[in-house]
Amino acid sequence: MSKSIAVLLADGFEEGEALFVIDILRRAGFTCDGVSMQGDIACGSHGIRVLPDKKIEEIDPDSYDMVVLPGGLPGADTLRDSEAVIDWVKRFDADPDKFVAAICAAPQVLAKAGISRGRRLTSYPGAKYTALFADADYVDDDLQTEECVVTDGHMITSRGPGTTLPFAYKLVEVLGGDADKLRQAMQYNALKESLKG
């Protein structure tokens, strides 16, 4: 049975973090919906307008296997302040068969939901965000992780727009897809090799 993923789009979302994730998950053969928090059109933090697949009020969270929270401001703040999103995150975290993923500014939602305590995670760097995770096992730039993506059980976090591709490939991997095939086909491996030289 194919996995289904919801990428939540609140106005002010980081376009690359949302759209590359949707693209890569679809390339992997998964059903991935861009889900609007605020209407028929979602507007990114850099003014790019996106036609979402669904609206949050139209869907049943239980029909998804993973929820992805992109960063970007004020989008990540809107996700943090949404009772519906906090409920999703808590429900998904409590279910060992579901996944919660957040990148950049969006891990703040995990702190607001009360599920970051004692967990290994990361976020966009800076005191504004790291202060939220004083009770977590926070991974910063001094602690190297594989391409700045941190996995703790079924919670996956990453740092920012530049880490979107490895973040998306990790999501494919945890969902049981062939991330290696995608890395190769999308020239990601070739890029990594060229940067070593």
C-alpha cells in the first residue's frame, strides 16, 4: 500500500522546502498533497503563489502516514499557532506507524506540541530557535550529522533551505522508498562528489 504524505502550506512558507519535498516524494511514488492552511491559494515567503491539492478542513489526518512542516516566516509561526496542526503533530507522534517531519523554523511546532523533550532534533540555527529546545538533545553545527538531517524514531528534522534535498531523501528512505535511486537520477551524488574535489 502506497504511503500518503501531507505537506502543510501556511502563507509565508519557505517555497523550496515545501515544493522540493513534494516533488521528491512524488518522484518516489508516494501520494503527497500540498495542504493549504488558509484558502484556495498558498503564498510563499518570497511571493510565489501555489495551488494546493487540498484544504486542511477538507481532510482526515488519519488518511496520512506522514505530516511535513516546512519552515519560512510567517508560515512556520502560523503552523505553531494552529490548534489543528498541534493536534496532528501530537497524534502522529503518538502513533509508531506515522511520521512527523519539520525543517528550518518549523521544529518550533514540535516544542509547542510538547513532544521535543528528551528528543534528538535540530532546526534553523540561532538563539531564537535553540532556546526552545533546552530540554531536548539539540544537534547544532558543532555536532556533524549526515547532511544536517536528524532522525529520532519517527521524528525527522533539518536545518534550512540548503538541506532540503537531503531532508527529502531521508523522508523517502524512512517511508520505504528508494532514496539512493533518486539521489543518482537527480545528480545529487554527482554534485556531492564534485564538491569533494
